[in-house]
Amino acid sequence: MRGPKWAALAAIAIFSLSCLSPAWAEPTPATDTQAGAISQAIAYVLGQMQDGHLESAFGAESTTADAVVALAATSDTSANDAVGAMADYLQDRALDYATSAEASLKLALVAEVIHADIRDFGGVDLLGGVQDGIGEDGAFGAAPTPYSAGLALIALHRAGAAGEPLASWLLEQQGEDGGWSYAPGSASDPDNTALATLALLSQLDEPAQAAALRGLAWLRAGQEADGHWEGYSPVNSTAVALLALNQSHEDQAAAAKAAGWLAGAQLPDGGFPNTLGDPESELNATLQALLALTGENYLTAEQKTAATQSPDACPGVWVVVDPGDLGGEPQTGCATEYDTGYAALASAGFAVELTGQGMLCRVNGLPDACVTAANAYWNYWHARPTGSGYSDWEYALEGGGSYQPSAGSVEGWRFGDGSSSLALTPAEAVAAFDSSAAPSPNSGPGNGNLGWTVAVGAIVVAGAAVLVVALRRRGGRV
């Protein structure tokens, strides 16, 4: 899998790192009000379930797919059985349902969220179905919209597949005001703008990131004083807008206001109305609101799963360190503490050293000096457990200081310019694990092998600002 290309960054001027914010931020925790709203919404959704599925005017399969994504994003283990039953229902019906690009896309997102095989979900190659739905001009599906193209680009990104035609089409559809609409010539709306923005945040090139910034600006400008967005369904539109804000480093105030409004729109039965003032809950509006309130989105939502390997092999997450350009063999460890990517790296027994700005600069004393450059840094990768083992390496969307790995996943770190993933596949790295030769697990700060050393320099080396900008692009957070 290819990583970002950095040649265009060489001309960027040098700035003091002390004047720049970190490339990532800790996720904003749910307030007590939001946590209560999430619990009530889960109960409402589970109460609507019958025989492993949900019914609505949009169809059982489509609604059930939305429910799997929303419930999995909550990380609430009480919903695991229901998520499993719904996933089984969808797999049983995949052959009959996934006969269009749009239906394949729905199930592809489900497969990615629950770590199922996107190429063999109920006997259907969902990735192929999504790719077949991309037209020569980059538009997606029978009735192209930025909303559906954004979802398709997200699905391809999560699968590690190329999505340039979709991204190019989205760039062409952006309005002069920075937003997107259902049809050319129509006024920009929050739903299409949010999904197009969220999808482009996953892309690493300058045009995509610039377009995403304009999309975020449009969303901020359109937010009402109380936190919501006007639309056909204000609850749906606000929830979808919040999905994009959840992925943005700089928009947490707007996200908090939107989440507060959503929580206040909840009805006594735990559901959410389709239109303001409606006394009855509507299932699809509830599913959109639930996903948004979790703080996750279609790029990041995933079901927390047990380790693919037996608990005796690694009860937490696997961590692989590949010296890459520095020379040497990759080494695999097991982390039992993994609140963040850095915590997992340290827990697996690797000495971790950070710069004064919180950037990883050395692992086990490599490289010789604690410096970073655009073409020489520890780049971060993930692999998800699947039904047949593990996904391919996926470039990290979030920095190691805030990303929380899932049990059973594989974390990868490689030193280089980011253009190549680790030498070993995730499966090879796990298979090569030798407990007798593995690093000694660390238990936290204070353990002698844990190097949470902060290297502070009086002079910022050339290219430091380039790295910060690059990390912002790489992380998909702006």
C-alpha cells in the first residue's frame, strides 16, 4: 500500500514548532448528557429489533445496516449480541440484496466496521460492487450525489483501494461557496457538504485537503446559534454535519454545540424525531443521531472485537516495529495496555521517545538523534482483524497520541518517508512473534524500559514545520 508523497512539501518555509499546535488532538469525551442520550438511543434501537433486523420505509436491509454501524460505534458491549445477529441477517441476504452499487456500498461499510471480509460478505464481493458503481466521470451510482460519492470514497479508503476518480468528481462538484448540493445549480446543503468533506479529509493530497477546509468553513457558517443545521430533517442534517466535525481537529467547539443540540432533541422514549416538534420517534433519524453522538464517523467507527489470535497469544493488540531505512529486522510485541497508539508501543516493550511537540522521534534508541523530517520519521499503520486473518496495512488516519487501537488489531511503525508499509504483512508479523525474543512488556510510566522522554531543542531543525503540516494531512484532521 502506498503512503503520501512529500515532494511538494519541500518548498514550505521553516517555522518554530512552539508556534504550532500538535497534529492531533485527544477525542472530546462525551458529556454526561451525551452519554445518557447514547444509552437511551441504544435501548430504543434494540427495542425496535425483531428477528435480527429492523424495519423502516427505507427497507429492512438498509436500515439494519445503518443500525450495525451506529451500534458498533458506541463500543457498548451490551449491544454486541444484537450487532452480531444483525450482521448474520445481512450476510444471509447479501446475495439477494447487494445487486446494485448502492446496496453493495451499504454492506461494505458494515463489513469494514465489524471487521468482516469485504470481498466475501455472504458470498458477495462488496468491494468489487462498489468499484463497479463508479462511472467514467467519477460519479457514483445510478443517481449520483456528493453524499453517495463521499460514502463510496470512505469505503474504498477503509479497504485500502484507490478512490481518485471519486475524489476528483467531488472536487468538481464543490460550489463556489465551499459547499455541496444534491444537484448542480442547487443550493449547498449540510448533508452533502458533510459527507463530501468527511471523505476528502481521508485524502492526502493538497487539493482534497483544501476542499475539505472550505467544506468545514461552510458548515461552521451555516450552523445556527443553538447548534443545529436547517434541512429537510434538522436532526438528520445536524447529525451528518457532526460526523464531519468529529473528524476535524479545529472544530471541536462547533461539534460540542451540535452534540448538545442533538441530545436536547431526544424524545422520552430514547428516539429522535424526523422533524422538529414531531412527538414520535423515527428510526432512521435516531440511527443518524446515535452515530454522531458517539464522536465517531464512517471513517473511524468500528466494533471492538476480541483478538483474532487466542488470548494466550496476545490478549491485547500486536505491535510491530520495522526499522525500515535504518536497517534491521522487524520486531513484534504484545501490548496489554493500549489506550493510545503510543501507550501500546510502550506496553509492547519498546522504548518511546517524543519531541517537545509530542511527535514520536525515536523507538528503542533509533534513529541516533531525536529529530524528525518530512522524509524520515516513524510512520504509523494499522491492520484490522478480518474473518480470514487481517486486513492489509492501512495508513493511520490519526496520530499515535490520540488513536485508540482495538483489541486484536495489529499496530505497525516503520521508519522512512511514508511511501512504503512494513516489510512483513500483518499476518506474517503475528506469525513471527517469538515470546522469548520479544521486548519485555511495560506496565506504564516509571517502568525502566519506558522512554517517554521529551526532547526539547532551542532551535527547530529545517523541515519541522513541513512535518507538522504533513502530519495534519496524514491524520485526516485539520
